[in-house]
Amino acid sequence: MQSLFRATDSGDTEMLIEHLHPELVVNMMGVEGVEKPFDRSDYFAFLEESIEYRSGRGEHTEHVPTHVKIEKAVIAVHGFLKITFPDTPDEYHPYTDLLKLRDGKIVEYNIAYDI
């Protein structure tokens, strides 16, 4: 799981392809500006835009999972999204991810921030 989050935080699409099924559907609740589910290419574009925006402001994000539960083809992850800002204290925002697997890759990725 940690390699998935590191690839997400850095926008490493090559590494993400190893984790994400070609038929991926991503649902994001509580993420500003996200109005509909993403497919894999939409998700990659969203990550690229987000990373570019944050880096332009001198910010960096890091997923810090605190609890992981795996049962058959479902993984539940709870943790904090750490946002590092220049010259100000870091912020931690809670998140919960529910991932469903098919063929050993994530086919459904449900993300909920700040609930």
C-alpha cells in the first residue's frame, strides 16, 4: 500500500499503472472541484494538475496511513493527508480509502476526505 501512496504523492504514473486496473473507477468525496467519477486517465490528469498546483505554491502532500484492513478483494485504509507548506505548520486532513481489487489490481478506488 505504501508504494501506491508514494506513487500517488509523486504522480509516478508508471508505478501507478502497476497498481491500478485499466478499467479503474475513482470516486472522490469531499474533494473540491471533483463532480464525477474518474477513469484511470482522468485520475492521472487530476494528480498531475494537483501536484503542479501545489508545487507552484511550494506545497507537498504525503499520505500517512494509520490503519489498513484487507479482506479478500477489498482494502480499507484510514489515515491522514499531510500537507507541508513553506513557512507555516503542516496540516493533517483525515481520509478513508476503500479499494476493490480485480486481477490483483485496484479496479475501484473510493476516496473520502474530511468526513
